Amino acid sequence: KAGVTQTPRYLIKTRGQQVTLSCSPISGHRSVSWYQQTPGQGLQFLFEYFSETQRNKGNFPGRFSGRQFSNSRSEMNVSTLELGDSALYLCASSLIVTGPNEKLFFGSGTQLSVL
Amino acid sequence: GDSVTQMEGPVTLSEEAFLTINCTYTATGYPSLFWYVQYPGEGLQLLLKATKADDKGSNKGFEATYRKETTSFHLEKGSVQVSDSAVYFCALFDAGGTSYGKLTFGQGTILTVHP
């Protein structure tokens, strides 16, 4: 069974640009979460989607957005990039949908560098 | 709010040494507790979990016991190997609310094992 797939693996952008990252969850998983990982702030929750609906959101500015498609694939978008947005962005998928006992499976991440 | 505190790192050990990585938490509800491991260039992998007080999670020789009285979930291994070198994250999921997809992570502990 294929794992969580994130594309692209590496991305270099300049300040002010926007970027879209993609995540394909494990087959059958309908919940997709996104995290930002930086050396200074560690792992921080961005948002979670289930059945194309955002159910939960972390404390990030509105420049960070996401969506989920009917096949459970998800994208996140960052507009007006800032230097501080440089980070590893991790996507995770989950099978559990009926309750909060989450078990997350993570992808390898997209390393975004903003110059 | 919820928080997780891990012992200061990095940790450097010789092969076959005993490992302990301390983790304490603060949560308003009844959290599930996890240890994740991240190898260089990869995403996070679930190492073990415990969902209620006094539960012991174990996997690949690693163990951790959910201690509600001390709000702790320390990771232990009796004999580490070079292949255990990685970053270890303690995390909690607050099952009492609607925290869909949101894990709260500690800052991570870098483990290096020398031959």
C-alpha cells in the first residue's frame, strides 16, 4: 500500500510569490492534516480536512490556505511568501473518522525555501 | 492550552547503552500520547502510542508508559543501536474536544548513537 505522497519534494521561491503544495493520502484515508516544521518553532499544526471540509485550523495567518478534493487529495497554498515561511511542510493522513483517536501517517514533506 | 515538554538535547550514546528521553505534558482533557521518530530527510513515523493512564506502548524495543499522576510519557530502550540515530518527538492528541488532525508536539530530541 502506497504511503502519503507529497509533491514537490523541494521548492525555491522568492518573497512575494505564492506556492501550492500537493498531498495524496494513503488509499482509503479521508482525513488530511498539514503541519509546518521549522528549527525554531518545531512542528505546528496548520489545518485538517475531511470530505472536502476544513474541520480544524491552527494559528496561522490567512495567507495559508488549503483545500481537499473529492478523491481526498489535498493542496495547501501560501500567498505573498515571506522569508519566515521557509520550512518543511508535512502532510499527514488518517483512517479514523468517527472519533478523535487519531493515528496519523506522515509524508516525507516538501522543503520550501523562500529567498 | 495543551503543551508537551521534552528533555533538552541532543543525546549522544554509545551502542548498547540505555536510553531515556523524558517527556511531560499539560492537557485539559484526556489525551492520547505518542512517540514519533524522524530519520534524516524523511517524514515522521509513529513509534508507539498509549491512549489511557497506565497503558504501556512498545515497538522495536522502545517502551513508554502513560503516567497520569506525573503527566509523563518517558521513552526508554534497553540497548540502542546506531540505526536508532534520529530525532524523537513526543506528542499528544486531546481526545476531549474537536481537535481533528491536531497533534501537539514537543520540540524534539536528537539522538546520535556511536559504534
